[in-house]
Amino acid sequence: MKILFLTHPYPNYVPDLLLHGLRKLLGPEVVDYPRKDCLYEGVIGLGICPDDQRCPGWFPPNDGHVDRSDIPSKIQRGYFDLVVSDIRAAAGVSKQFNQLPGRWAIIDGEDQPSKIPIGPYVVFRRETDGADYSIPLPMALPEEVLLWITRYDELPKRYDIGFLGSTHDGERRRLVETLARHYPQSLFQATSVPSSDNPVPMGRFSRDEYYQKLQQCHVVLTLAGAGFDTFRFWENAACNAVHAAVQMPLFLPDDFIDDREILRFVNTDELRAKIDRLFASENQRREHVVAGRHKLVSKHLTVHRAQYFLDHIRRIF
């Protein structure tokens, strides 16, 4: 299957992770156009990405085998079986090419659902439960990141609960401070959002330090960010720890099972009750950790998300 993937130069988690999975599955038959340089430079999703936040080698190398020549002519003669476009690049398709693709998928990976006019394409969307007629497409975890995180599986546990992240509205900070009063042996740190003026806010760990710290926690916590689906959710699912996540109004294919593979909660009281029950049984907690990791590795790596995408594409077209 030959796929043209129309890119936008700015990092964008959902289309970038999908492109990673497709490239892992299909190799150079998946053509990123224009070449998305930041992926080959180790950037995963972060618009502000200092060197210590990069993941070198996470994206399959270009190696000169990806043929980006004569793309408009190839579209015109139907060379590609499918054209996929980051929504940030979709607006320029009609201006850039004389003929619209016959099979076209738009990836809306934005924090809030984008307004997309009716057209000759299918829409895959990050922030949806599917009720808006788009196809849900959440993030996933690259195998390379999984291997980085699991490298620290054997670190001793020093903290009951861990949350390390940025806060844009103070809500995350209020929640973690409430939990900290009940679990004093915890690791809670919420920094300001990185910006071009302040790319490394005080207290922000490097990616490697971040993974080491998370792996020292019995429970890792996922809270909603600018959108509900966050990359932190998938990183946390990879940890050798119980994963607790705020309830999200999204559809997740092959979802984690509450109280067996994940702890879902709507408020701190519910979360505390679930954590306390698990802390009362070491065996139950261990079973929970193993089951959650197994679900991630068997259903939610980027290759699985790419296969899910292709399965939908085949049924639609």
C-alpha cells in the first residue's frame, strides 16, 4: 500500500504518532511530504523541545529510500492508494495540487475538535467519542519510548503517587496538592508551561530524569491537559506502576478496563478510595500493574494504532 502523508512542519502528536506507526508497518512506501525534519531530529510532539526532551532515533530513519519526487504528478495519476493529511496541512491541498486525492483522510489531532467542512475525505479525530461522525484516533506509544521507560523497571519505589507536569490553569496544581496532604510520601510537581521565552521552566526534568522519577512511584497519575488525550497517559501506562487517570469523555479502542488495568476517577475522594484498596493488597496491586502493561503492549503501541487506522480505511474505501 502506497501512502502519501501530507505534513505540517510544527510537531503535532496524533499525526506524528500515526505516521510513526505507518512507517514501522509499511516502511518507505509511506512518504512524509514535505519531509518532516523535526521527527528525524528526535522531537515527539513538543513545539518547544530543548535537547534534553528529545528522543534520538525514535523515528525510523529516512535512509534515502523515501521517494518524495514528482508528488503532484503522482497524485494526478493515482499513484498513491491513500493520501493522509495533518489538518494543519489540509487547507493547502487544493492550492498545492491540481487534482484532489481520490482517497483522502484528514487527521484532526488538535486539543479541541476543529471545524471541518463537508468534503471528499474521511476525518479521524483525537478529541471525540465518535458521536460527531468522525473516527476516534487517540495517541499511542512508540515502541522506542516503551523501551526507554522499561529500562528503569527495577528502580526502587520511593513514592506512593507521582505526577510531574505543567499547569496552564491551576486546576492540576490544586488536585495534586489535595492528594499530597493524604499521601505525604508522593512526588508532585507542576511547573509552568514551556514557552519560547522560558523553554525550560524551573523544576522541569529532562525526559530521562522524568522517566526515572515516574518509575519510582507505586501509582502514576494522568490528568487532563489542554485536551483530554495526552501523551503522558501513554507514558504512564508504560510504567511499572498502577496507572490512575481522570475519566475522559473520549472513545478509546480496546480501552483499559477500570479497576483491573487502570484506575478511572472523577474526583479525589473516588481516587483515594481506589488507591487505598489497592495499597491494602500487594498481590492485587501487582496483578493490576501487569494487566495494564500487557494491554498497552498488545493494543496501544503506534503500530497497533496504525493498523486500526488502516482497517477503518479499508472498510470505508
